[in-house]
Amino acid sequence: MTFKTSVKGSGEAPRLAVGNTAFAILALATESLAILMASISSGAIYHLAAYGDPGPIETYLAIGALTALFYTLPFAFRDEYDIEDFLEGRRATRRIFVIWNYAFLSLALFGFLTKTTGVFSRGWMILFYMVGLVAVIAVDAFIDAMLKSAIARGHIICRRVMLIGAEDVVARTREQIEGGGSNVRVVATGILSDPEPSAGDPSAGEEAAEGDLRDIVAMARMAHIEDVVVLLDWSQSSRIERIVEGLLVLPVGVHVDAGSIIGRFVDPRVTRFGGTTTLSLTGAPIRPMQALTKRAFDIVLASVALVLLSPLFALLALLIKLDSTGPVFFRQRRRGYNHHEFRIWKFRTMTTLEDGDRVKQVTRADARVTRVGNWLRKLNLDELPQLINVLLGEMSLVGPRPHAVAHDIHYETRILDYPRRLNVKPGITGWAQVQGLRGATETEEAMRRRVEYDIHYIENWSLVLDLYILALTVLSPRAYRNAY
């Protein structure tokens, strides 16, 4: 193979540039300081309001330091203080919320085991919990903003990357890397030509390839490379294997281009089945213990809600019967988990009960909607009977909204990811709905946007996210948008 090298952008970093290790230390220290300040300020404010003096500052300091330790350890153990973790969104608000709750549970366990819970004022701890949560979320947002500004100003020491591949692929990849506001800089490239069959002596081609690999290694050492990315099509597996083997002598990260198929997936990883090694692109959307937790959560909340709302159900049933002729409930075929069909429960809001091969979607000022049905739909009250579907295990409280079977058939051949919506149980409410994406999907693009939110929910599911969506369903004005 023919090999060409070029080294660019290898000049010295600005005088005030910060590397990954220094950044991680600064980020950890900033979070810890924010938690300490939250503990001291909330303690002093609470004690002043309750007793007229600031109280034991040293106690607030000790509790704050312990909480900071419990909070930062999970991030530190998973190396989530790196620059890439902030740039790639791994420090999401949802994850911060989970770790903050873990820190407080650890603090409570520590107090119980050491018999020091007497120093905890419940009023102060509640205030500290709220102030501290706001503080760590705000600090992470601040760090993220400052990081992006520092990268733009050249005050972050960039990761030095070498690209190896065909000239057009290298050029395209370089543009993608350096045009995305990342802390990565391509400082060396190796341009590979198409492999040519050796004429006469087969060993000559192998010797030339070995010489080219030595050149690659020498160039990587000279340019102080930290990561090498091999940009070859996976059909050239033997060539990739030979290059990777040659790069293993370097103390660098060696990466192989994911390709168009693998690159679609969020978290592909290596899995072994006995002696067989595979690249896992997806797993079960919700693992067994997570599914058990979600199901228990659904049963408890749905049962309580049905008991508490039974008087409201009776009132709504009476209003529906007085307003128009027809049944109280509307039953329609929908597709649930793994495309198994079930019949959904809803309060009837229309004069028609369509459930065939063609179902006309409700539009604004639709003449089929009854007077009572109009405000039932606007207040989302028509969906409440689906608590029955939840108890029957056909639906969940939160998940992608199920559509009429006729609409599923229409869209599943037009939108690639549409069938993936039913890899989890459908929900009474969902991530798309609390973003205002509800009502009729009059265009394919409108449905495509809804599917994107549904897939995001499936790939990022957590019990905390379900609680967040339920809260938005009740409190957010966007959850009531397009309700007609």
C-alpha cells in the first residue's frame, strides 16, 4: 500500500491552555466547592430564620464535604470529568438528579451507621437538598458553557488525532471532527491508496506494507499522537487487522471507523457469547430489573389513581350520557409492546366510533367532537380510563402514545424507526406529548418528529425520566398544546 503523511496544527498551545487532567480536577473542585457553599449557606439561613443565629458553621462544612465526596465519587470512578463527557452530554440533568439523590441516601446511611443523625436538622437538610440540587445543576451548566468558550478561544489543549484512510474519506472526516466544536484536532494524516496486487514476488507487497506501518508508527511518535483512527471499509478486514496490529506498539487509543450502519447507534459495545465475539448494536430497551421496577411503579400509581379518581369517573360518565347518545367509553384497536394488539379505553368524545382499516384523525373544530368531548380532550381527561389498560399490563403510565392500527400500518413503511416505538409498552403520556407534539399528525414530517422523541425516550429511559414526564403532563402548558 502507498502511504503519505502530512502534519498540521502541531504548533504550541496558548500559554493559558488547560489539558484534560487539569480540566477534570478543576471541574471536580468546582462542583465540590458549590456543594460546600450550598451546605454552609442553607444551614446559616435556616438557623438564622429558626433561632436567630448562624448556627454551627463547622457542622455545615463537615456535612457539605461529606456530601461532596458522595456526589463526586460516582462521576470520578466512571471517568466522567473528562472534557468529552461535558461536550457529549453525558452529564445530563437527569443523571445529576440521580447522583444527587444517591449522595443524600449515602449521607443518611452514614449518619445511621455512625449514630450521628442528631446533628442533622430535618428543616436544614430539606433546604440543603433543594439548594444543593440547583447548585450542582447550575455549576455543570456553567462548566459546560465555559468549556465551549475556552475551546473557541484556544485555551483547551486539544487531543491530537491521526487519521488513516483514503484521501476523500480522511478529508470528510477531518471536516466533521474539526467543525463540531470539539477539543479534537487532526494533526497528522496517512493517505492510503487502493491495495495493488504484487507482480511476481508476493512477499514484496508484504514487505512494503510492513515498511509503511513503520512509517505510520514513526510519524505518530513524532507528532505526539494520542489517538489513531483507521478509516477503512469493514470489507477490508485483513487490511484493517494488519494496520491495527502494527499500531498496538504505540501508547495511543486505536479506533476503527464505525461505518454508516454502526454509527447510527448510541452505544455499540463488544459482547461475547461463549467463544464468539460480537458487536452489540442494541440491547433490550429495558432490562429485566428495570422492567420489574417500571411495572411495580405503574401498578401502584394506577391503582391509587383509579381509587382517588372514581368519583370523577362517575361524574364524567354522567356528563357524557347527558350530552350525546352513545356509550360512555370508546374502545379502539391499538398496537402495544412488540406489536401485540389490544383495545384501548377512553372516554367517548366524538359521535363516531371508528375502528376499521381507515380512521380519520381528529382535526381542529372537528364537527364529530361533542361539547363535553371538546373540553375533555383539552384537559386530557379523556385518556384517564387507560389506567385500566395499565393495570392489565397492556400499557404503561409513560411511553410512546399508541396510534390506531390503521395509522400504524400507514406509517411503518414510510418512517424507518416507526416500528421501534413499540419496543416498549405504549403510555398514557409520553416524551413527545409533553413537548407539545400531540393531536393530529397531518404530515409525514409531523409524525417523524414525534417518532424522534419516542426513540429518544426509549434510548434514555429511567424511572426519574418517567416521574419528570408525569410532572410535565400535569404542570406544563406544552402538554395541553394541540389538544383538540
